[in-house]
Amino acid sequence: MKKTVLFGAAYVALAHGAAHAQQAEVNIICSGQAPWCSMVAVTFEKSQGIKVNMTLKGSGEAIAQLVAEKANPKTDVFFGGTGDPHLVAAEQNLTLEYKSPLLPKLYDWAQRQAAQSGYKTVGIYSGPLGFGYNTELLAKKKLPVPQTWADLIKPIYKGEIQSANPSSSGTAYTMIATLVQLMGEDKAFAYLAELHKNISTYQRSGVGPIKAVARGEAAVSISFVHDGPGEKAQGFPLETITPTDGTGAEIGSMSIVRGARNLDAAKKFYDWALTPGAQALGAATLQFQLPSNRETKVDPRVPDFRKIKMIDYDYAKYGQAAERRRLIQRWEREVNGQAR
């Protein structure tokens, strides 16, 4: 009897240990660039002892997956990518309210993002929208550096520009929302129809166009300009510029998925990702967004918002699911469906 009890106790202990080990993992969709996502996963795993299962997806594809998995979530954390899909996820109750103890250490814009979502998401970085351009290609083709949004629809840039597709990319949706706020909706869509004539390719992800430009596959991209210095640091002839007539910015965000199977691990990751040490991993992997924690050391290559003409981007309105869906459907109907 004594042996049986001991064996039973040992079995319970082993079973408890196995269950605990099984719980010590977190499933993350990352909508940042691959090197940064990988560094985040490896560093968190090593420092916290929690296994990370990470999938890379554009933020538009990420929100589509969360919607598809609503009844049986397989994802614990949605990390990075433009804030609009995170706000959509919050509105649709796909994500969970959570107030990190690090929230007071964040910049006001990151805290506002959290408050607007009912604390179902939080800003982790910000970066302005602009243009990337290949200096060698522009010189070879005798093309000027575009200075304004209006420049991009000039016939000289026909076939020379790449953008992302707003159906799959938060970057491209930010472009549409920026132009609507800058020009008014009808004028913005007339502009997008003209721009369409000059687009050679619509890429699935927001970083695709600037990488293509860096490698000489196109002359100009519409991109977040913080993606430029990393390409330049690798030796590519790439520069960036923000339009002088005004531009918007993303607030890259992070959310815990409602129904997360590994909730404790998800909260640990969420808190860790808001620390200065974790946010410094962006610059360490040549990602130059402005980190949301005020105590994070800012790399000099991070775009200086004080020198950029920014619009007063309405994150609450353009983060609504119905508004996002309506604008993307109008783009598909009036722009993407037209011949080039």
C-alpha cells in the first residue's frame, strides 16, 4: 500500500510537471520584419524560459486569421504591425483587456492607443509613412526624387513604383487612410486611380516594396520610412523621404487574443515586450521605429517626427472594422480592378 501511494504521488507530481511544462509556451503572430520577430522570440525564450511558437504574417492577414479562429483560437499574442487591425480586433472582441504595469512608462500616443481600444491593445512603436527610393536607379533613369504625393502620379514614374496591397497589408491601408484624411475621400480615390497607372506591383506585405526598391527591382516604394535605414545599412543604395504635403504614421501595436490557451505566458510576453530591453531589439535588428517606452534608448537613425509634416491621424475612426472594410472594398472596386 505504501509503495502504491508513493507511486501514485510520484505519478501525480510527474503529471503536474508535464502539464506545467506544456503550458510554458506562447503562440505569437508577428507582423514585423523577420529578423526582429526572430530576435524577439529567441531572446524572450532564453530569458524567460517560455517556448515561443512564432508565425510571420502581414497585419491584414493576421486579423483575418484571428477572425477565422474566433471560435477556437490557436494564437495567444498578435505582435507588431499597424495599429488599425489591432483596433479592429478590439472592436470585434477578438482580443482581451489587459493593463500592463508598464503602461505608465509609455509615451502618450501609446497610452492613447490602449485607452481607445478599451485596453485591448497597446502601442509598442510608431513610424511615419513616406517613400523609399533607389538612388542608383533614379540617377540611371534620370528621374527626380519624389517630394510630394502629387509627384508620384506624374507619367515619368509609370511602372517605377511599388506599393503593398491594402487587402493584406496594414501599411497600404494606412496609405489609403492617410490620403483620405489629407485630400478628402473622393479626391483621394481619384488620386489612387491615377497612382495605380504607375504601380508595377502590389506586394502582399508592407515591407516588400522597400526591399524590392533596395534591390533595384523598382525605383520608388510607398513604405514606412523606418524600414529604410536597415536596408541602407546592408549596403543597398536606398534613401527615404516623407512627403512635404503631409503624411500619416502607424502606431505598431500588440494584443492578447481572447481565449488564449496560454494566457499566463501571453501576459508575461506582453509585459516583457514593453520593457526598454525588449524594445531595444528593434534597432539591434536594424528596425528603426520609435519605441513606445520612454526609457528606451533611441537610435539616431530613427525618423525624427519633429522634422516631418504629420497629419492629425484619426486612429479611432480608421481603426473601425466597418470603415476599414469599406475603404478597402472601394479600393478593390475603383482602383485595383482597373487596367494599368
